[in-house]
Amino acid sequence: MPFKVKLLRHLRLLFITICFFGSYKAKAQFTLGGYSNSHYAGIHGVPNNPAMAAGTHYKWDVNIAGINAAAGNTYIRFPRSILLHPPDSLEGMRKNRDYFLDTAGTGRQFAWGNVDVMMPSVLYSIDELSAVAFTWRVRAMANGGNITSDVANFFAQDFPNPAFANKRYDMEWGNGSFHWWNEFGLTYARVLKDDGNTVFKAGATLKLLSGIGAGYAQVEGASFVMNSRTAGEISDGTLKMGYSDALARWDRPNLSNYKVFGNMGVGMDVGITYEWREAIDGLTGYDDSQWNPEADDYRLRIGVSITDLGSITYKKDPNSKDLDLRTENVNTSDLRLRNNEGWQQYYRRISTYFNELPTEEKFRMNTPAALNITADYNIDGRFFVNAGGRMALNAGKFDPSKTYVISYFQVTPRYDARFVGGYLPMSVNRNGQFDAGVGLRLGPLVIGSTTMLSNLFQKNKNRLDGFLALRIIPIKRGADKVGCPGTNF
């Protein structure tokens, strides 16, 4: 099988769960647990906290290319065989063989997908106190969900299934959204205070955003009953729907729709770090072959940042409409996606069954704003423990036109040397899912996954991710020196 075909099949599988019931949720940052908060992260630490650009071990650092991708859900699991040999289409997949549903679930169901590509980017340290950086990222996210398990079962199990007839179902809120955009970031970071024991740093990234395509759909306050396979009633509910004209004119292959500059917007990241440093006793190891050798002298570092503040305005396609879903009689079989029917054809067809509501000609797609808090403890200069959390700031039902992150808490023991690093991220997300992974930094190459280890012990899987990046870092050879730095000049 040609490599390109095999790759496309695997990428398709990443989003099978998204297509299955149309709801998503994403992690949404260029990050690998533990590594992104390392003092050796350089340019790769900037997207999570711009203050990390100041006071690094690097006079300069260049990212050649990097990618962080993730996909998963809470409702559907897949066997390992499907991951190794993805199907050509969804139609050929069989329930309880190629996928398994969490029909007994009691919580709400979600799915997510995220791709973040860091294009050529650079960090430059002006001096030991200040630095600038330029980052170019191409990002795509799909997120949503928030539907109850009984509603998911209603639509996922051979809809319209007579076994679910004559029962009322309520959908207080269910949504899905997609966004593909460029961002060009200019970062400035500086050490604000350094008294020997405490160091305060601050940084900000101003972003020029360029939107390629976006869309959203949100059902609110819906209540429905299926009387038979061909008859149903929706007593309440509205659908808010919008997608950009670029999505309406989508071409194949998908990458042919990419544009560097399209719908314009602005964004911003801001961050601070605090470092507590123990008193130097004059006998610590000192290595003047590195730029800023005191970059990792802290015992404890705490960082706080707010990332992805911003939005992009799109013109709505004329065919995207808000709908009043109330109807006394609808043929439930007509609500199914027909064979060879595209999503736009499907939406235009079902919109004729309901009444149109007034809607705006444009919509503003908000980027996935998040609060990030980290604590990094230096055990002995080589071994560290990092703890951190990310909380979505715009994941509520207010304003459906947005993408948002999945909130999580993560602990990562790590080993960090100049050219080698090892990371063991362990995390729990807001859905109660536990993951464990591994990451490696080998000179200019960084590779890892936050789900690799946990997936090894799971027969059927419902989430996976990966991180891969290649850098150019300065290499300066020299001998380590012992004693007070002031005696080595």
C-alpha cells in the first residue's frame, strides 16, 4: 500500500469518533508533558508561557518543524487492529467488532481532535535578562460534545431504532465546532527582578491571526420523542449553526484549501514565572560552556499564564441558518445521513423540515483561551518533578462560536541534561480519564506521547496523541568548572 494512502487512512481514523456523532473537544496547545516546562524547552516553551523565553540556556534556538496531534473520545473504543489497519470508510465498520460503544455510561460524552504544527520559529536572547521570539503555527481544532449517554445511545445505535421509541429524550446543550487558522506570534520576555533568592519573569506574545475555515453547531433546550421509525415529535429546541464561506467551497485534497493570509484577527498570550533559589555556597558546579549557566539554579519555579486570547471574524455562508426545531410530526428516518450525502447536502435537506430563525451575516470564532498553572521542583539539577494544570476559560454554553481546550492536571517526573532529556507525563482530564506516556529529547530531536504507556495496557483504545519536533540548538564545547563563578574569569 503506498505510504500516502496509509497515512491518510490513519489521519482519517483520528477523526472517526468525530464523524460518528458530530461532537468534539481538544487539548489545543503545542506541548509535551514535562518537556514544555523544562529549562531546555527554549522556543517550544513559549506557546505555553511566554515568560519562559527569558533566562534560558540558549543564546538562540530555532524550531525547524514540529507537530503535536491528539484525538480521542469518551464513548467509542477501537481495537488495536483498527489502529494498525484503518478502514477506507465508516460504512465498512461493524459494531462490537471494529468499535465498541459505552452504552452503560452515566456521564456526558465528548470527543476531541487537535493538530498543531509549529513552522520555522526562532528565539533569541538579547542578554541574560531579556529575549524575543517569533513563532508561526498552523492549528486545527474540533471540539464539543456535552450530550448525555442516553442521547448518544439514541443516535448511535442503529438510529432510528424502535427499541428507543415512546421515550422522551432531553438535550439541554450539545455542540460541535471546527477551526483551522494560522497564527504569527511576536514575543518579548524579561527578568523583572533578581535578588539572588527570588527571580520574577514576565512575557507577552502578540499574535496576528489568519483564519482559513470555521464552523459551529449548537443544540439548546431540545426535547423529543420517537413514536416509530417514521414518526417523531420535537416539542422544544433551537439549533444555532454557522460556517464560513470557505467551508462551503471546500476542495479536495484538504490541504489545497490552505491560505497563509485569509480572515484576519488578533490574539495574545501573557505569562509570569517566579523562581525560588537557595543560597549559593560557592561549591556548586558551574558550566560556562552554556549560555546563561544559572538558568536552572532554581529550587522551585511557579508559572502562571493565560493563552489564546483572541478571535477571528468570518462571513457566514448564506446557507447556514439558525433553526427552530419544534415540530409536531417529523419522519425520523429522514433525519439519517443518506448514502453518499455530504454534510452540506444533509444540512440543507433537514433545514427544510424546520422554521428558520433570524441570524447575523458574520460570526466571531473565539480561540481556545486557557489558564495554565505549573510548578517545577528541582531535585538535584538533573532530576525534576513538574506539576501543572490547564483550565478552559470559554468551554461553557455561552457563545457557541468557539473552540476550547480540555481541562486536565498532569504530573511529570523528568531527567534533564544538556543534550538528553526523559519525561514520564501522567495526567487526568476533566472526564476522569487517566493517561501515562513517555517523551525523549535527543539533541535537536524531541519525540513523545502522553498516552503511549496507558495505551500499551488497554485492549481497546479511545484516545491517542503524539509530539515530534526538530530544532537547531547552539553547541559550545567546554569543561565544567567547580567553585564560585566569580573565580573563573
